[in-house]
Amino acid sequence: MTSTTEYKTKGQIIIDNDYQVCSNCIYDETIPAIKFDEQGKCNYCEMIDELKESYNTGTPEGERRFFEIIDKIKTAGKRKKYDVIVGLSGGTDSCYLVAKAIEWGLRPLAVHYDNTWNTAIATENIRKVTSKLNVDLYTHVVDNKESDDIFRSFFEANVPEIDGPTDIALAETLYRAASKYGVKYLFEGHSFMAEGVSPLSSAYVDGKYIKSVHKKFGELKMKTFPNMNFVSFMKWTVFKRIRKIRPLWYIPYNKKGAREYLEKNFDWQYYGGHHLENRMTAFNHSVYFPQKFNIDQRNNSLSAEVRAKLKTKEEALAEYASQPKLEDGLVDYFKKRLGYNDAQYEAIMKGERKTYKDYPTYKRRFERLRPLFFILAKASLVPMSFYIKYTSKSEI
Ligand SMILES: [Zn+2]
């Protein structure tokens, strides 16, 4: 095996070369809460193997189980205008899912949460896919000043989850659309096979966290931002029983193939990397995470590609060692839009690093309710990855 020594200097906190890399992926000792077994395989690979086994991912049995779910969705959708809500960002996974939903004989409603930082490519992709497939689109647009006030709050709170509010707002928007049209199923485009599972310490988010950070650092009132507090979370899951299905956890999925399919059929355009269809997400992944927190989340998808044998470990490490893709002018756009001069921006970028633990969140409550969330996860009412990460006392 090639030594990884030559790849280690990309701003990583490890300086000497005496550190361990997983024998199966490219996660190394710098990943929070990583552990290695006797064979040198990491606990994240282990978690993915377990998920793969329990969902029969990518196997005929996985597909069979998924088509059973499709039948249930069709039955539940009888006499309704739509059978299923599909979150649509304009990215590969979500566009692919909308197209597949039609192929599977479903009547989807595409739902988009617009945080007002979309790239033009994403907006165009959404239009191309929905118009060609004749799929209705439900969009929630947040007030851009309010949205920016929330982003600013997370930036000034010195926590990694600057884009976390978008995730919560999207989840809440999906539920609201489902409730409005009496739909009982949501599709999410997540694929643990293609993206891996990111460690919690850089990806924690809940409605209370957003509220407390915004209360402390924000200036405007939260009016149009669709936050999800604990009561609404319970309403959607326990009382309305709206199920979240992740089709890519069951069926065979190949991102490259999905992209080619979209390009061919919809004149869809690729935006250059996972999550880069939105400018805030792009700033987060290409600038904020790597420069302030020494987190380079490309290792999630690169590790996934190594696990799936789409890339060798050496190829993945070489790519990981290269600079993240950066749209020209993105940092200036961020500063200008959020109203920071160079000195203010630099001060925060070089400032202290905090985590969700420094602010009030629902995390302890989720831990106390772990048995309830196990039942909800088994019934697909919350994602299994929510149960694994959010209700566990450990840092995974
Ligand atoms: Zn691993």
C-alpha cells in the first residue's frame, strides 16, 4: 500500500506522519470519534456495512423491499392529488429521484426550500426537470434578509453548522407540503453508499439550536424561516405519521450514471461537486469547513467511492489532497452579502471554534427519548441515521 505521508499536509491538524488511516476507506485519526478494529477498519465503515446489511442496499432483495414500499405509497395516495413529496434541490440525487418517481408510476409533488443562495444552475435544473416531467413544484422562499440574519448568526456563533438552518427548513417545508396535501410519504435523496455518514460533531442541527443561536446573535425576528421545534417534529412524525423514505438506501445507485441520465434526458447541468448547487453550501464546504475547522467533507464521498471500489485509495487520497473547487468571487459574495469587511471576516475565520454543545439544543432530550426514536426509525418515521447519531451519547 502506498504511504499516505505525502498527502497529509493539507491543513490537517496532524503534523507527524505517525497516524492511522482506515484500511477500507480514507478516514483517518482526525475524524471525530473514529475507532479502528483489529483489522484497521474504522467504525464509520462498520456503520455503513450494518446499514447495507439491514436495508439490503443495491441487491434484488433491497429492490423487492423498496417496491413493497412503492405499493404502500400508491395505496395511501389513492384519491389524493399526489402520492409522494420529493425534496428537490437541483442537485443530482434529488433530480434523479423526481424522474425515478415518475418511472415508478408515482405522482410526486416536488418541494423546494429556497434559502435565496441558489446558483442559477440549480434553479435552471429544477425548472428543466419539473417542466419536462410535468411535475408540480411547491417552493417556500424565505425572506432573504431574515435568511441572511440566520446565516450571520451561525457564522458569528463560531460553529461549523452554518448551513444547518437550511437542512431544518427543508425538512419542515417537506412536512408542511405533505400535510397540506394529505401526503403520507416523503422521499429524500440521501445515499449513505455514495456520501457516507458524516460525523455528528460538524453536522448537528435542530430547531432549538437554530432558535438559540439566532436569539443570541441575530437582529431580526424569525417570521418566514420555517423552523421546526420539538412540538412540530412530534406532530409530523408521531401524530401525522408522515414517513421519510430514502430510496437510495434500497436500490442500486451510481451517482455518475445518474448524472449522465439527467444530462441526456433533461439537458441538466452539473455544478462541479457534491453539495455545490447552492452558494452557501458551496461556501460551507469549500471555504468555511476546511479553513476554519480543518474539515474537508470531500472525504465522505471519496471514502464512499473507495468503499464502492469506484476509486482506489490512492486516487481518492490524491483528490483529497487537492484544493477544494471554488467558484470565482464566492468569498467576496459571502462577505458583501452578509455585510462583513475583510477584517471582520478574517477575525471570525481565525476566531475560536465552538460546537453545538456550547448552545442550547434538543440533544439531551433526543438521548432521553432514544427508545421512542428507535420505534420511529423502525417505522421509517425518522431516518435511521437520525436515531444512530442524534440519540446516542457517543460522538458518532
Ligand atoms: Zn473506514
